[in-house]
Amino acid sequence: MCIHQLNLLAASNNLPITNFLGKQHPIEAHHLSSICDIMEKAMVNGDTCIIRCILVVFQVVFKFFFSPQTERNRDIVRRSGLLLWQLLMAPKSQICPEIQKEVCLAISSGLNILYPGEVEINNLLKLVLTEGERNSGLSQLRDVILTNLAEQLQNNRFGSEDDDHYRLNDELLHYILKIVVRESCILITKCQIVSKDEFQRLLSTVPAASSCLRYLMAVQNHLLSNTILIKPDENDDSDSSLQGETLKVQELKTSILALATQILTGCDEVLEMLQQVTTALINSDISDREQRLKGLEQVTKATMLGHLLPVLLTSLMHPNLQTLTMADALMPQLVQLVLYTSQTALLLKTQSPVFSEVGSSPSGTSEQKGKLFPDERMLEEKEEPGFLTGLKIPAPWAAGKTVETVHPVRDNYKFKETVHIPGARCLYLRFDSRCSSQYDYDKSNSVFYVLKLVIYAGPNTNSRKVAEYGGNTLGYGSRSVLGTGWPKDLVKVEGDTVTFSFEMRSGREHNTPDKAMWGFACTVRAQESSEDVSGGLPFLVDLALGLSVLACSMLRILYNGPEITKDEETCQELLRSKLLQRCQWQVEANGVISPALTPSPSPLPLTIDEDREFTYPSDVLVPPVGHYFDLPRIRLPPGIMIKLREISGLTVSSPLFC
């Protein structure tokens, strides 16, 4: 087991032993062959202790001391792989869980040696992902490999040499996502089918993410963080560098769009299952129905809805990802998710009054009322204004900002701070009951012991003075308090900015206790009464709100359409010209818009009102029949042509109008 501890220490990249082991010479082929001989003999004899020790040796050798460069080395590697695979696929009755775990660690440590090609690794991963549910060994190997890949991916930057190795292809990601969706649905279903004791044990184990879910989280965080935090090299402003950064950003956005599409599709399936389980629990007669419905939110957080979706929604609100392509591709799925989350949140909310009535009726009418039949459920949903009705939206700004000095105040202390709350019409100040200072005057030495607070309604001390406070009620100082003393009620300051100026001149007397020189503390709020900011929204309500905000943002992008190009900005005045707007245009076969070569067969008015928009007849854009000139001519309406002739003084027979 000393070798096992050595392997655990070597797994850390921050320890000196890692660098030491990495500098050692590779092991020779005949030594690895001897290790395989010992393993084969131990497998024949059933010596689990030797087998376990050799498996740990394999882990260290594969990680640090072996390089399959020659044909003989590759033969030894194939032999080692067969031995490991034989142990992995052994029946449960012939292999203990500890040995199976060591086999998985050995294969994971030598993954690039046992499977040197990308195709071979992909085939192995495809096998463990598709067959892992039917074999415990493959399932454990899948978990170990994905956990290692997730840890490596978190420390890797997008576009590096190892990025393609740690980030699997789309096909394997699809298999992983299917497993995550299935795990999430099974976890939610357990809230309905397991016993009461098993449900309590389930609540004590969540939210714990599986290896597949952890890998998806690592891939998502890897892509999103690099997209949001990517910065061009300030020292390299060449065209090739800028072009490379642009290509990298585009590649990132393409990868995020593909991943987001799959995640939203999977979340749609999980939310559908959640809605079914919620309805089934509401209609059930189980005694702990209330506890299960409350615990359902905690279990839901342990699924992909809690681990993947909130991070994705928040990241998609970043300006780097607020693009027309993203909005066009994700909008249908977002709308479906908004419907599922809001309906499920509404379903839970409409049943909340039932819980307080359970057991209150001796005839059992409360239990009957708790059931929700399809027709009645539709009626309830129609009568309910919305899932947010009656819920108190948390207001983080209601907690206000606390301004305070050090406690107690030291000699020659100065303090000034400005609080600004944008949009506030007035500010409310509440002072701590411990506020105290010394406000005194020594006649014998003509020295002020002054420690007072001055409040200004503005950004600095030149603003309007609101009030000043100082002194204490403990009897220290010839002038115990300044004015009416420290306020016990709210102090109202007009405007959205207040400045505090606190200063101590000279030092305090030696017999003055600390509580008489405590200083001050004040909380500034934009509302007269503080709101309850400790609680939060239910998870599904919060999720529905986040989805709704993102959907509205994407709708705004779709409504605004493509961004205005530089050419369009340059030609804005030209595009606004009513003369060009009234020209006759036709659409070519390749989609290009060009001036029509013949005047419209429909008559146009002789006079055109400049303030009124003019619409051409539908037959204007019909391609004319016949032969055309090589250079197109813009045909103006007859009414405009007559006006031009009158202004120019030219006759119809003039060559200019021919």
C-alpha cells in the first residue's frame, strides 16, 4: 500500500515528487513483461493482495515510466491491456469492488498508452457509454475516465494542444447527455415511487452530481468562461493575430450553440417528467405527500436543471452571446421551457393552501380537495393570475448599505464616505443604538474634544447640510450630547446621494471608556421600511423567471434583426431618398436587386405627395419580356419625369429624355 500512497501523491501536480517522478528514465520492456508475468500467476492463484498491488504498479508505470516507442513495447502494452480487461469484465462473484476500482484507475492512467489513437479512445468511450448500464465494471470505468477528463478540462484553456483530447466529439457528448437526462428523470421519479425512509435517505445525498453530469458541467464552463473572458493579446495587434482571435471566438460560439441546443432539449425532457411526477404526487393519497412535494425542489436541484441550466441562462445574457444566430436557434426551445417551468411552478403554488388543511377535516374532504383532476386543474389554471402572484420578489437593494467607523474610535480619526443609490427619490438613514462619541470642551487648556458626525445631502461636503450628531448619554464630557443626540427614528434625506463626514479633533480623556467612544454605524436604504431579503424564490419560480428574461432578450434581438453594416451607415442619407425609394426595382434570379429596365405598365399619378408613402403596384417587380440593354437604366415614374421636364425647360424630343 506504500506504492498506492506514492501513486496518490504523484497524482498531485503541485508536489515535488511529481516533478521527480516525471524526470525518471522510462521502464524497460522486459521489466513490464515481468510485471505481467506476476499478474498472470496471481490471477491463476486468486491472490487478491498481489493483484491489487500490481494494479497500483501499473498505474505508476503507465503514468510516468513507460513509452511505447518500439514494436516490443507495443506488444507488452497489448498484453497488459488484455490482463486489465480480463479483470474488468470478470463476474462480480470472482472480483471484489476494491480490485475493480484499481483496474479502472490503471486503465484511466494508461489511457493514452493502451489506446494510442483517437479512434481507439473514441471506440472505448463509446463502449463504456452505451454498455455501462449493463455492466458494473464498464460503468465504473466510465465514471473514472469522465471524472479525470473533467478535472483536466477545468484547468485547460480553449484552443490549446490538449483541448481536443479532453473535449470529446459531438457524438460522445450526445451519449453523455442521454445518460444525464436518464439519470435526472430517474432521480425525479424516485420522489414518487420510493418508500418514506428511502426518500429521506435520498434527500440526504443530493445534490451530488454524477460523473457524466460533472463532465458536462466542465465542458459547459470551459466553453462559456473562455467566450466571456477571452481577451486579445494587447502586445500583438497584427492582422494575423486579430484574425486568429476572431476565428477562435467564432469557433467557441459555434460549439456553445451546439451544446446549448442539446442541453435545452434534454432539460425539456426532464421538465416534462417533473410535471408528470408533480401531478401524480398531488393526486396521490400517500401520507407524506407534503414532504415529498417540498423535497422535490431539492431533488430537482441535483439534476441537470440545477447544475447546468442556471449557469447556461446567466451566460447567454452576456453581450458576447447575444447574437442573432443564437436567438434564432434557441428561441423555440426557450419558449417550450418557459411553458413547462411556469406550469409546474403554478401547479405547486396552487396546491400550497391544501397542505395546511390536510387532516383538519374529519370526513376526509381535505384529502379529496387535494386531488387535482384534469378538468379541475385546467379550471384552476384559468383562475390563477400567474405563478408569481402572492410571492414576494427578493429585493437585494432593500438591505441597503451600512456605513460605519472603526469601533472604538481612535485618536485624531477622520472618516468620510458617500452613498449613492441610483433612481432613489429620497434616502432613509437608521442609526445603530450604540452610537456614541465625546463632545467636550476643556476650559483650563482651551482644548476641544470633539467627535461629531455631519450629514450632507449630496456627493460632497459642499452640499446642503442636513444634520449633525455627537456626544453620548453616559455622562462623559461637559456637553453630553450635541443637539437632541443620536436619532432613534429614521432620518430622511432628499435625493439619491448622502455624504457622511466624521472627525475627531485632539484625543479623548484617559478615563473615557470605549463604549462612550464607540463611533457610529448607519444603514442607508431607498425605502422607508426594510423588506425581507433573507428568503428567496422557489427554485422552479426562479428558473421560470430566468428563462422568461432570456426569452424576452432573444425576442428583442430577433425583432431588431441584423446589425446595421458600415456600408448601410455610410449610405443612410441615400437610402432615405424618396427619389430612390420610388424607383422601380426588380429581383434577379440570384437574389440581387437591380433597377427595372422598362417602366411599369401601371399608370402612376402625375403628382406625388412628398409626405405620403407611395406603394407600387404588384406587377412592378415582374421581370419584363424581351431584349434589354447591357447597362440598366433607372426608369422614373411619369409624374416625376413631367416635373423634371418642366423644371429643366427641355422638351420631350430632347436627346436627354430619349
